[in-house]
Amino acid sequence: MSKIVKIRDIEIGGKSNITVQSMLNVSMSDIEKAILQAIRLEQLGCDIIRVSIDSEDDARLIPRLKEAINMPIVADIQFGYINAIHAIDNGVDAIRINPCYIGEEKHVQEVVEACKKKNLPIRVGVNSGSVKKEFIDKYLGVNKFSLVESCLEQVKLIEKYDYYNIVVSIKSTNVKTNYEANKELSSRCDYPIHLGQTESGSDEDGLIKSAMGIGSLLLEGIGDTIRVSLTEHPAREVITGRKILQYLDMRPYGIEVISCPTCGRTKVDLISIVSDVKRELKGINKDIKVAIMGCAVNGPGEAREADIGFASGNGEAIMFKKGEIVKKIKEDEIIKVLLEEIEKM
Ligand code: SF4
């Protein structure tokens, strides 16, 4: 089991809840927009937010962002170790940095010492695009071995200065490599792991790759915090991340709608009904499962896990709870009756 690292009051690792992270896709220099986006992501269930800090001016805006939200802020440092120092001086809660690209070792030491003073976690890691050539040559390509060695080299650079407040990450664009590398990583160190399927794309591609890449590892007990990386608004990342956890029974995230795929026996426009039901249920924050099925014969049995459900056909719908039939209603009353029942729960 991984050890526990704390980002402000949020625990990552051990048996703590798996947290959901995202990253602002607006610049800190546009602080009003950054604040609005961060507030929206927090409302959607984001636990930790990462922001790009590329200058001292960006870092000076951290207190304004901090005032507007409750979730901890991680400074993402790509260029210049000095920006990490500025972010720390301005009250950031954690740093994401790649020590191998800082350059002079004294600068790595300076960042580590600054984090140590405030006990701030440092996330280090490697993406499939940033593995050092030395490891690619040694292990004949970008694979689990070169990814893990590259990651652990960075860990050692921090441990050298007697600092162990570390979160590690390995992200690959390839689902299988991502899975293998994170398994290997978890067997080689006990730092909490930040999971992600990097550059997974948009739409179905992004959702499928993320669910597979992150979900497969979580099912094996690997991973302590997740970030879904989509070429979309970060709100979608947060929703997807939360739903991955919800469907693995790891954290609730509102109402789950179960519905059948329809078949030759379906005698109702189930696709429209389900879409209407989902629209009406949006924003209801109850941890329950609702089933909408296309026939009275198999529906209740197939959706036995649902707290409440409806099986339609020929203008009528039977209502069932936990697979047991309760009553019969008219098909156009489904939403009204469903909302009334949810209200009582
Ligand atoms: Fe077909 Fe009924 Fe199964 Fe839906 S629940 S797929 S309508 S058999």
C-alpha cells in the first residue's frame, strides 16, 4: 500500500479516497477567467487543481485564486526552477516539476529546500514523450522499464536532499504501456501514484482510453489520485474522473442511470425517454441508481441492482424497486413519478 502524502488537508495515498484532479486551461495572467473556471471545476467535484506557473507574475496571482476556491492548488512548473520558488513564496500547496529538466543540481536543491520548509508535496514523473534518451537507448524504446527508471531517477534527485514528501506519476499515451509501467512503478516504490492516460484525445477516444487506462489500474488497487487528460474543456475531465470512480464503487457522484441497449422486443422510444430522464436528473445529488428498461419481461430482472426503475412498452410502464414490481403507470408519467420517488429517498 502506498504511503500517505498530504496536500493541505487532502490526503493522497494509503486508504484515502481517490482524489480527482484537473488543470486550468486558461493562463493565470487572465486571472478572472482562471478563477471562474476553477470555481466551476470545484463545483463539479474537482478535489485538486493544477495551474501553469510560467513567470513571477503568474505566481503573484496564486493568492487571488486561493481566496476564490477551497481546493488545493498545484503549481505546474515547466520552465525555470525560479518559478517554483515564486509559486512556493506565494502560497501554492504543491509543486509539479521535472527535476531532470531543471538543469543545475543546486537549483533542484533550492526547490526541494523551499518545499521542505513548508512541507509541500512535490509531484515528479515522466510522460511517454519525456523519457530521457539514455533510458530509451538502454531499454530499447519507451516501455515500462525506461518509463519507470526515468521516474525513479527523478525521485532519487529529491530523496538525495532528505525529502520524501513525493507523489509519483508515469503517463503514457498507449493504454497497455501505461498499465504495465504503473504496475511496475507500484512494485518498486511506495509513494502515492498520480494516475492518468496522457493525451488521450477527445470524444469517445479520450473517454475510452481514460476509462481503460485509469480504471484498469484502480481495479488492481494501484493509483491514489487521478487526472483525466482530454482535449476538451476541463469540466469534462472532472466529470469523467468522478464517473470512473463512481462506476468502480469508489466514490459516489450523484444518480447513476442504467438503461438497456434496446432490441427487437422494444416497443417504446427508449433512447428519447432515457435522454429526457438524464436531463431531468442532472444536478440531483443523491447516490442512487435508476434504471430505464425497454420491456416488462426482462427489464426488472436485468436491472435488479437499481434502487428504482421503469420498464416500458405499449404506452405503459411498470415501476420496480430492486427488481421487484411495485406498480403500473402510463409511459408519459415516468419522469413525474420518478422525480416524486427520488424526492422521497
Ligand atoms: Fe430487449 Fe427488454 Fe433487454 Fe431491453 S430489457 S434489451 S427491451 S429484452
